[in-house]
Amino acid sequence: MNYCINFKCEKRENPENTQFCQSCGTPLLINERYRLLKHLRSLDARTSTEIFEVDDSGTRKVMKILKENNPQLIGMFDREAFTLRLLNHPGIPKVEWDGYFTVSVNSLGNQKLHCLVMEKIEGENLEHWLAKNVYISE
């Protein structure tokens, strides 16, 4: 399964090996490199970002997509990308220098989607861990 990056697309799920979204025609290969494989958080129109697991030539990574063109949100997204590029810790996802870019989607008009691709760290996330274990204090 591949997903369309166009968050306004009515049917975002597409079969594997498809080059363009069957609903809106948006290319499914993003930045000539990444394919959205599955969403890691519910696709909710009320959130400003979407998070997907992506394929990068056989390597699984995570892509965070900013859907809004709010200058304040873009500034925060830029700082997040810059900071992640500088940090080096096994619990913090690594971001390559070309891992932050923008994508234009024709059906969204002049709106650019800001994308941040980071290392996928395998393991259980905090939300799932807390559901299975006892509460921990701050």
C-alpha cells in the first residue's frame, strides 16, 4: 500500500507499484525518493502534521509532513529539522542534511508541504509502553 501525500485527496490509499494517485493524480514518489507506506498516527484533518513510515530505496524511515503554511509553524518546523540534524544520540532520530524539503502538490494550489525525513528508531513508543505498564511519575 502506498499513500498519497495530498492531504485533501479523497482516496489516499493506492496499490503498490502505482506511480500516481488513482484518485487525484499526485505522484506517489516524493522528492524522487520516498514512498509513503503507512500512517503512524491517525490521519486527522484537525492536526497540522501527518507522520508516515516511508521507504527510501529499501530503508524504512519516518516522514513528518507540515500541512499548514502558517509562518510560525513553518519556523518551528525549520528549527526542529535544524536541531535534529545537529544532535547525535541513540534515542533521537537522525536527520540527513537533505532530509528537510518542500513539495508542491498541484491540486493544493500554491501551497507547499514541508517534509522532514528522519531515521526510524525501532521499538515501542511511549504511549504503548504506558498502556501496558504502571504509571511513572515525571
